[in-house]
Amino acid sequence: MKLISLCCFLFVNALFGQKIIWQEDRKLVWDDFKSPVNRKSNPDVAAYTHCGWEYSVVKSTNPKSPVKIQITAIFNEDKSWKDVKKMSDYILLHEQKHFDIAELFVRKFRKEVEEKIKTSGDYDKKFKAVYSQISNEYKNFQQSYDKITEHGMNKEKQAEYNALITEELDHLKSYKAS
């Protein structure tokens, strides 16, 4: 019965899921932003990208057994919105870079996991600290990106970040999903 419930949940989630998994050849389009506009915190914002990552873990109670951790960058369609009066290719690129930053930090996360967490015992001892460190760095980078680019309005700084993000993704290409 549990297996049937799990299969139903996975099927419904796949059918009606509101998330996009980061792929190098799949860029965001405005139709991906499905949430109603929400400008409570800042009336000048043209769009909001809700992205991050999710992970799954397969481990054993035996601390010496290998552990398998999968980490994926995701974009949440039902929590991302746009102002149709302010849509442009330039703003969409800025939002894409938020999603690319999520992938960048997923690759950093995968690298840390690969280097530090090989067994179930390692997972029990080290995963929370690794997760916390990467999560904090990710949050700070996203905030700096918006602050320094002035939410994409500073075209010179935006171009610098575009190059930096692309360079960093390339530097960590051995940690992209297989």
C-alpha cells in the first residue's frame, strides 16, 4: 500500500509539479513565472525568481556503508512572478542568472559532498555543517548579486556578474548533473 501511495504521489507531482530542473540548454521563459505578482516588499521590482535546490539521500544504519546524495537546482514556477508591464529580454536574463547561481551553488555543494561525505557515518557527522555553509554562501551571493547589479539596472555590473557566473559554472563543470 505504501508503494502504491508513493507511486501516486510521484505521478501527481510529476504531472502537476511546478518546478523546473536546471539544464544548460533550457533557459527560463516568461511563461515559467506563474505566480500572481507580489510586490509587497518593493513596488519597483519587475520579477521574482524563486529558486534553490533539493536533495535526496540514500544511506544505511551501518556507518561504514556508502551514502548516495543527489542534489538538483530547481526553479519554482508557482512561487515566481513577473510584472507583464515590465517584461523584457534583459530582465529575463537577470532572472535566469538567479537560477544559474542556484546551479553554481549546487555544483559547489556536490563538490563538498564528494570530497567530505563518502559513508553513512560521514553523512551523520558532516552533512548539516556542509549544507549550512553552502546555504549561507548561496544566500549571501544572491543578495550581493541583486544589490551590486541594482536588480539588473546597473548594466555594467550586470555584465560583470554574467561573465563571473558563466566562468564559475565552467570552472565547476565536472560537478554538473550527469
